Amino acid sequence: MQTLTVSRRLAEFIHATSFSDLPPEVLEQTKSRVLDALSTAIAARSLPIPTLALKFVKANRGEATIFANGLRVPAIDAALVNATLVNGY
């Protein structure tokens, strides 16, 4: 029998968890964090690093969306641009 990796154990835990398992305080904090990330991404759209990251990936096509832009690119490209947006560089 193979030992489960930390990543696999975490994935199985997340998969087995439903919203009803979470305390209301956790859900409220989660909503707050998501709204904070999205508002930071919107505010950072015209900053230099997100602009450069967007120029780097904009010719690529895929299924993932870049926040506050709508451009659909490969997931790894969207992750790059979205990370710069959420960090508010």
C-alpha cells in the first residue's frame, strides 16, 4: 500500500468537505477574502507588472479567464496574470 502524499490527503479532505461542514464564521471570512482579492485585482489592472504579464500571455488561447479582463488563456497563464493582479503590484 502506498503512503498518501500531503497533497493527496489535502485534496481528499477538500473533496469530502461541504459548505454545511464549515462554521458560519469561516464562510464569512472566506467571502471577505475573496472580495478583497477581486477588488485588488480590479484596482491593479493598469499597474506596470500586471500590464506586462498580460502582454506576455495575451496571444495564447485557453479556457481560464484573467480577472477584470475576460481574456481566456491557458490556466498557467491566467494564474500568472491573476497573481500579479491580486498582489496589487
